Amino acid sequence: MTTEKEYTQGNLSELSSLPVGRLLWQYSLPAVIGMLVMSLYNVVDRIFIGQGVGPDAITGLTLTFPVMNITAALGVLIGAGASARISILLGAKDLRGAHLVLGNALSLLLLIMATYLPLFAIFLDDILTAFGADNESLPYAYCYMIWVLPGIALTNITFTFNNLMRASGYPRKAMITMIIGAVLNVALDPLFIFTFDMGIKGAAIATDISMLVSSVFVMSHFFDRRSNVRFRRGIYRLRAHVIGKMLYIGAAPSLVNAASCAINVIINISLARYGGNLAIAAAGIFTTYTSLICMTIVGICQGMQPIVGYNFGAGNYHRLRKAFWLTTLVASILTAAGAAGGMLVAEKIARAFTTDSHLIEVTASALPLAMLVFLPVGFQIVSTNFFMAIGSAGKSIFLSLIRQVIFLIPLLLVLPLSLGLKGIWLSFPASDLLATLVTACMILTQLRKYRN
């Protein structure tokens, strides 16, 4: 009979033996594909809504970003922290500890969802108004959010346990989880929006159905006795030491999402003041475009995380340094290509989301300004995830905050006073430049410790 130890040694021992480049490709490719197809949820919704409903609907959808970021922050708080802890524990050969993280992650996630879903449903109208919705955009924002709330809960389940699936040695299966839901969403969106003539509500329902299928698939994995880490008796009672370490690491990416909520509110209010609803819609297109690039990099970082975490737990520091630099190289190539696209073909990017000539014009002028210093963003993302993977949550949190809070918020408040709408767009590259300088100092200091 195969023991639990033999289960974990099977497909995890490669993390300390195979060449780092091969491992990064093996773990990152499924994660990248999964993240890209997952991004189709948002991208496809916005394209179909923009083409089939109109600019006001895109504005309404953009105004839901802060709410989505809040819920994503809660899910990431658990998922990212739990996956990092599982990688470290498996590297240290602590299978019992990995199982406890899995069970506590499930219990805590269900508890959090049971708290925030009713609150959002009750106060949704007031929340959206506070986030910048007006009489034209509020009906669209409210309709989408009230119907997509069940899908948000299912998204948290899918994302959280998809990360745990990858961290416990199943990168390809984690990719399949994402592909199933995204492909289904692409198929259902036009059916509900156009064929059933349900508009923005149809997009929300399509997302709900897609995420239901994905969540069932990913959860079934952890009931399989052949899985390295699986559900079993005695792991669900919340334990302070397990939750504390999990949340400590997960706090960094969670704060990024929470900060994105605050940033989106400030941006929406500022854009409404200096550019109106068209400027808010343009920001939605800018966010969608850059998120595709950033999500690809996050996927690569998800592939890096089990490599770095496992080898950190095993004391193989030369391998985690190599994994960091390889990941940084690939991420920088992607951000360079993304910046070039935003500057050279901004109008074509805008036309993919809308047929409105005024919105196309506003977006085409905004993208080149906002992406002036987009190149080093990949380096920032990789550095933040590297600190999270080795359990240095404090540094990861700090790097998460400097770009989106410490630098960006003051710039958003100050630059528009003298530059108007242009000042809002220029706040992004100014923040990226300052954050890159701080990130470089911190990560180089950290990596020097592992040279020997």
C-alpha cells in the first residue's frame, strides 16, 4: 500500500532535482495559460458588453471593479498564503502541516464568504454610488453586480484551491481548471447577451455558470485519495498558528487587491471630475489591457512560487536565485511588448472594446501616457511574489503598497490639479518609476544573502 510520504515524493522531488529553467517552463506554462484564459472572463464580458450594450455599460462595469477587488482581496488573502505555506511545508517534508493548511483554508474561506456576500447584497446600491456611479451608469453596475454575486463566491473557491492544486504538484490540472470555466464563459456570453437578449445581466449569469463548473472540478481533486494533499478528517478546525502564518503571507497580495479598490475609487471620482463617463470607460479599457499582461506575469510567478518555496524550505538557495532571475527576464520581455502595444497601436486596442468614436479617441490618447514606464512593472511583480514565496510577508506587503498606495495615491491627488485629465494618466508612470527604484534596492539586498 502506498504511504502518504510516497505520494508527496512522487511528483514533488523534481522541484529540487530538475534544471530550474525546465521547472519554470513546466510549472509556469500551465499557470500562464490558466491565467490568460481566466482573464477572458473579464475581457470577453467587456468586449461583448461594449459592442452589444454601449459605452454607458462599460462605464457601469468599470465602476464594479472596486467591489470585485474587495472580494478578490479576501480570496487571495487565503489562497496565496495557503499555497505558499503548502510549498514550504512540502519542501520541509511536513505533510501533516500541509493538510492542516488545506483544511483551515477551506473553513476560513467559507466563513468569510458567509459574511461579505449578504453585506454586499444589502448595501450594493449605496456602495456603487460611493464608488462614483451616476444616474446613467448605476443601473448597469447594479444589474451586473447583483447577478454576479454567486459567481464571485465560486470564483474565490476556484482561485483559492486552484493555487493549492498547483502548489501541491499539479500545474497541468490547475491549468485545466481555468480553461474549463473560461471556454464555457466565452461560449455562454454571446448566447445570454445577444441570443437571449439579456444584456449585462446575461454576462453575469454566464460567469456564474462557468465558475460553478470550474469550482466543482477543482474541489473534486482534493477529495481524490491519490492527491498529494487532500481533504480528510481532523484538518478543518481553525487553528491560530496555521491561520496566522497563512494570513501573514497572504496579506501582501490581498493588500494589493484592497489597495486596488481604493485606487479605483479615487481614479473613478477624479476621472468623473476631469473627463466624465468617457474617461472612466477609457480607464476600464486601460485596466483590461494592462491586466492581461500583468495576469500573464502573475501566472509565471505562480509557476515560480512552488520552485522557490520548496527549495527555500529545503535550503537550496542557489536554485531559488536562478528561478528569480529567469522569471524576471521573461516578465520584462512581456511588459516591454505590452508597453510597445499601448504606445503604437492604442487606437486598435480601443476598437476591440467599443465602436464609439469618442471613447476610442479618449482611450487612444490615454494609453501612451499611462504606459510610459510600464517596462519595469514585471520586475516589481516578480520581486513581490518572490518575497511572498520565501515567507517574507513584511517585505512583500511593503512592495505591494509602494506602487499602488504610497506613490500612486498622492500623485493622483496632486498631478491633476495642474495638468487636469492628463495628470491622472501620468500618475501611473510616475508611480511605476519610483516603485522600481525602491524594489531594486530591496531585492538586490535580499539576493546577496543567498550567493553562498
